[in-house]
Amino acid sequence: MKNPEKSGTRPLSDVQNLAIFDHCTSHDTSHHYPFMPSAEKRGRRWRALAFHKGMRLPAGTFSTKAEAVTAAAEIEKRAKSGKIAATGKRTVGDLLEKYSADVSVNKPGRKWEQTRITALLRHPITRKRLSEITSTDFATYRDHRLKSVLGSTVDREFNLISAAFTVARKEWRWIDFSPLADVARPPEQPARKRLITPKELERICHAAGYAIGDAAETVTSRVAAALAFAIETGMRAGEIVALRPLDLFEHYVRVAGHPGAKKTDAARRDVPLSPLAKQILAGVKSLELDPVWGMTTRQCDALFRKLRERAAITGCTFHDSRHTAITNLSRKIDVLALARMVGHKDIKMLLTYYNPTADDLAQRLV
């Protein structure tokens, strides 16, 4: 090894070394370590490590090291060409908060989306940087959630998160791809087939102290009246409690017909009333409340659960009234009229709610 003093050169000072380092890191250093395509072992898989201008880029995980390095190189190439926006220190939580403030707020279902996002922000996954989040992280989140909630709940959460990532990719240029793209969704749950029997409706009405046609002066009694009304009309709980006096007509009620209501074209409809539905509505209408039923969806849900327990009934929800109504109405009106009445744009949706028993079908064959 040559002596620097004898060769005419002098060793670099600390200041000179620091200046060289600053020069390198202030330029595109993707060809210098550590800012170069590489991979690291994560369990049985390899995580691709891609960088651009000193910032980590999301590149995914792969089965082999060679695949990971190749993917990292491709990501860096696309970043240099301007096809990828650097994410910096932004987190999944930052993305969801921006989506809630800029996108969810303009949706009819903004309340559910913003409530769900608020809950998601409490989960550790939302504190991960966008440059580090992977499909493996969301697969772990899915498996953890499935221990406490139904697959349909996780699927709805994934739909929301996926929508946020799509907007971030297409409009904000925060990411180049969605880490949810390669995550398997929970298996589809079988459709509910639970129907509310006439005997069960009678028990719930008795528990509420309500009789068909009564004025239903208490909120509890109006919940029982709303259930009976739902079984006659196929209307959803939210549609029933939202009815205003101006939505009531002699032979029908208008769903989402008042100014400012936000519903799909299929849900915005006129619902014909049977004689029994008219009798139920007349008793509630006599109270002269606005909204007509004088309660919120939350009150309806909470009080229904209390009535169900009081009546010693298990396994049914208020929404099962919709299954019951569609099954009953299918015996009276044709399928196209039924789809229009209950607010289904796609007739295939009726199959989810149409739940006749084998005995019912056998009687029709006689």
C-alpha cells in the first residue's frame, strides 16, 4: 500500500469528506449504496428496496431475491422518468384523512365512511409510511380483523381503503400502485335466509305494548310499528324513519322525494301501500310528528334489539323484515314491479332477499 505522503497526495480531511457526502446525497444517487435496487429477507419472502432522490419507494414483496431486485430496479426506472410520485413521510393515515376531508365529505354515505375512517385511524397499520406499506401488512390486518368481525365487514373496509388508494394513485399521484391489489378478500358469506314469522312479529308488538293501528305514542311502540310497516312495504329502516309529512300520499309514500335527499335513482321511488300498511301509518301519522316516525335510525336499531331480547327471539335483525317482505310480495306482484317497489336497480339483487321455503313452493305447485 502506497504512503500518501510519498506519493504526493494528502489524506482528505473530515470537512472534505463531509462535502463529498453532501454533494452525493444532493444529486441522484440511485447508483450508489444504499440508494440502489436491492432486497431484504422478510420471513419467507423478499422485500424489494427501491429508492429515488433519497426516498424509499413502495415496491412489494416477492418469492425470490432476484424477482425483488428486478422489481426494485423497474420501480426506480419509472421514478426517474416521472411516472411515480415520491411519498416522503406520508402515512396511510395521512391518505385516509385527506380522503375523508376531500372525497368522503361529498358522498351520500359520508357519515359511514368518515366514522369508519376514524376507527381505522386507531389501528397501527395507518401509522405506516406509504413507502413501506405492503400487501403483506394488509393481509395481516385482514386475518386479525376476521377474528372479531364477519368477512363482509372486512370486505367493506377494504372497499373503502381501496377507493382511497385509487384516488391517491390517479389524482394525487401519492403512490404508483395499491398495496391492496394483491390481497385476497375474505370468502363471500352466504346470504341470510332468516324470515320474521307472524308469531315473532306478534311477540315483538306485545313486548312493545303496541297493537296494529294504535297511535304508537312511545318511541318503543313506534319501533314495533315500523317493523310491521317494513314487512308490508319492504322499505329499509333508514327510509322509514326519514319519511316526512310531505312524503305521504293516499295510496303510497315517496322515498327520498324531499329536497336535499341523496339516493340512487333506483332507491328514489314511490312505494305502494297495502291496506294493512295504511292502517299502521294512519296510527303513527295521527301523532303529527316530523319526521313522521319521530325517531332516528340509531334509536330504531337500539330499541329493536331490546324488544327482540324482551320477546325472547334470537337470530333476527330489523333488516330481515326486508327479506320477509320481498318473499311475501313475490306471491302478489311480478318481478319487475317488485324490483321497482323495493328499490332494486338490478333484478338479480332480489335473489338475495327472496327466501321461500320448500313448503311454500310445494303449495304453489298444487
